[in-house]
Amino acid sequence: MNFEQVQYMNKVYLLIGGNMGNREEQLKHAIELIHNGIGNVAKVSSLYETAAWGKTDQPAFLNQALLVNTHLQPLDLLQHTLAIEQEMGRKRMEKNGPRTIDIDIMFYNHAVIDEPSLTVPHPAMAQRRFVLEPLAELAPDFQHPVHHKSITQLLDECTDPLPVKRLK
């Protein structure tokens, strides 16, 4: 075996969400595409419903957190998530606007990545309850590599007033 060719599995936490069309079916389809194109979807959180954040005059979002095991490197992972969004009809027309699907990279192992096109951990996650609630279900003790706090601690300290409702 050539040890230089061994690829290690990366643990990635994604947050998927959408507020257009049949939201639950969109999330199921996204999970299928992620599993087929990115890697093994090892864990899936419950569905969470939240009022729109930022631009509030739109339908509520459904969100889910995923743990995915992948061989992809961070920028390749980003390209794959963007391709899935595009395949599912995502149109980036206005910031925080309605969308069929949104796939955000929350964590990539315990790495801190600061590239022009990718920042991981997601920079605003600690201020967004709709991100922390599903993540806390999957990985309550995961240590944020920048804040050095668990997801549970970040959720306890989160001041985001938007209610997050666990559906199923």
C-alpha cells in the first residue's frame, strides 16, 4: 500500500434549509444528493421550523443538521454543495431571500478555514438559534474551534430571539 495515497475521512457538519416549495421533500432530496455526491450521511437531526432570519417577509424555513463523512477537501466540498443547490433550483437573487435549498458548511473536522470563498466554522452560527438547535441535537459536546465552547454552551448563551420549533 502506498501510504501517500491514503485519504482520511473528514467529519463535516452541514446545515440544510429551505422555505420554498415542499420544504420537507426538498430537504429529503438534498440529503440524497449529499449522500450520493459528497459522502456518507452518518447522522440527521430532526426537522426544525423557524421564521425567516434577516429578511422576515417570507415563509418560515425548515432546517436540519447533518453529519457527513467525506473524502472531499474543503474547497471541493464547497463546490459540491453549490452544485447541489444549483441542481435543486437555487437562485441567488437577494441576500437572505427565499430559497429552495441552502447548504452551509458549519464545521470541517475541527479546522479553522479562512479563504476568500469559504469561512469555517460558519462565522455567524453562534448568533443563530436555528443553527445551534439542530447541531446541539447531533453534537451537543462538539467544541467550536474558535469560541472553544460546546454547541450546548453556545446555545445556552445565544441571544437570538427567533423561536425554533422541533417538528420531527
